[in-house]
Amino acid sequence: MSEIVSIQTVGVVGAGTMGAGIAQVAATAGYDVTMVDVESDLVDAGFDRIDDSLDRLVGRDDLTREEADAALDRIDGSTETANLGDADLAIEAVVESMDVKRKVFADLDDVCGDGAILATNTSTLSITSIAEATDRPAQVVGLHFMNPVPIMPGVEVVDGEKTSAEALRTAHEFAESLDKETWESDDKPGFVVNRVLMPWINEGIRALDEGVATKDDIDRGLKLGTNVPMGPLELADHVGLDVCLHASETLHDELGDRYKPAYLLKRKVEAGDLGKKTGQGFYEYDQE
Ligand code: NAI
């Protein structure tokens, strides 16, 4: 294993919801960032997301205009993973597909320096299996950011079968340098958060489908009864019902029947009602 370098330059692969958020918080913390996507309009869309998010933070006095502009200046965009040769840490946030992620990791392994750490933002896939696409599995780790990245206070650090103690420590320290708190999970399906969250969401959906209560009363009951900020149906809409279904199916495949997705969740996704992003999930939303 190579000696891990101290992190100054960060590469982010994928400029979607999560990748743009990760690039933004890394740049805000002072890192030089290169954000890669497959096409230049997707990179541009990532920059638009970052712009909007920084504007909101400035509007709330969480950042000054100068800090926001300086953060934006620290981010370069690219359509070539080959441009991540200088990255001390590369964070992958592409679609949740093992084949696509393994290909990205094989490419990163080729282009990044020997001391670089390669991290994945996967929600449910095996870090160990992704790491095996590289010749440096000891330097592959899970850095599972939460959505929306600039707002959520925590990052789940995931320990793959061959992840070294040093890589894990560096991952915690990096997340902490972004002003996030961390917790650690072994490389088991869904890690901590989705393993516990997905059955909770599915049970809320089943309660609706089986007529236990109205959707409002299910969400109000969980909010008022357990002090969570959102009930299961509202949270499912926020995450995206397709994302919930995909995560539930992965957990079901790996862990068996207690993770079976709710029938109504499948039906909603089949109907194209994916939650907030389509304007219709369990609730109706104004489209932006
Ligand atoms: P997204 O669909 O918004 O963005 C993915 C981006 O990756 C797209 O812009 C796509 O063009 C790009 N991409 C695909 N293949 C690529 C490649 N080979 N090279 C460069 N870019 C490529 O997806 P999202 O929501 O940002 O999710 C990304 C990852 O983060 C997934 O693994 C997901 O499970 C995970 N995640 C998502 C959360 C969420 O709430 N959306 C929360 C936590 C983790």
C-alpha cells in the first residue's frame, strides 16, 4: 500500500444532485476541486446547482458573497476523468450501478497518483466489490454524504473489507474538515442509515396501503410521536420514490424478506409519481 497523501485537491466524478453538492462543500472548505461529468451540459447543470445553492446560503447569511464567489472559483469542470490526475482524493457520485461504478474506479485507479484515496458515495452497493476494480483496495472507502449535501450535518464513513485504518481515518478527517460530523459503518447492505431507514419508510407506506391511517396522520403520528422532522411518506417523496424503491430492492436481494418493498411504492413508481421531483408522490407539490 502507498503512503496516503494529505488532501489538498479533490476530484468529484458525477455532477448530479450529490456530486455538485460534494464539490460545493469541498470548495467552500478551501479545497481545489475538479468536477467531472460525461457531457459538458451536465457539468454546466452541476455548476447551476452549485450557484443556486450558494445564493441560498448567502441569502440566509450562512456565507458571505465573497466566500461564495471564492468557493465557485476553486471549482473546475471537466468531461474527462483523465483530468483528475492531481486529485489527492477522488469521490465518485455517479448513478447507483455497480458496473458503472467499477468502470469509474478502474479509470480513477489508472489516472490518480499512488497515494490518492478513492471514495464512493454509494447508498447501498458493496464498497468491497467496487474496490476490487482497482489495484489499491486498501485506499478505497465509502464517503456517504446525505442529501442535500450543503445542509445535512453528517457523513457515513464506510469500511470496506480491505480498507486500511489510515484511509478510514483520512476519510473521517476529510469529512470533519467540511464541518460535518461522521459515523462509521461496516460494509454491510445499506450501511447504517438506509438499512434502518428503508424498512421504516416501507412500513409507513404499508400502513397507508392497509388503511391504518390517512397519509397525514401517518406522518403526523411519526413526527409528533417520535420527534423526527419528517414522517415516512413525506420523507419518501423528498428522497424520490424511485430512489427508495431501488434501495429497498437492493436490500431485499441481499437481506431477504424483511426488506421487501411495499407494493404501493412499486405502483407509485410504475405510475411515474416519484415524489417532489415530479410534483406528485404521496403528496402534491408545486413544480419549480
Ligand atoms: P444523479 O443522477 O443526480 O447524478 C449522477 C450523475 O453522474 C449524472 O449527472 C450522470 O451524468 C453522471 N455520470 C454517470 N456516469 C458517469 C461517468 N462514467 N462519469 C462521470 N459522470 C457520470 O444521481 P445522485 O442522486 O447524485 O446520486 C449519485 C450517487 O449518490 C448514487 O450512488 C446514489 O445512490 C448516491 N446517493 C444519492 C442520494 C440522493 O438522495 N440522491 C443520497 C446519498 C447517496
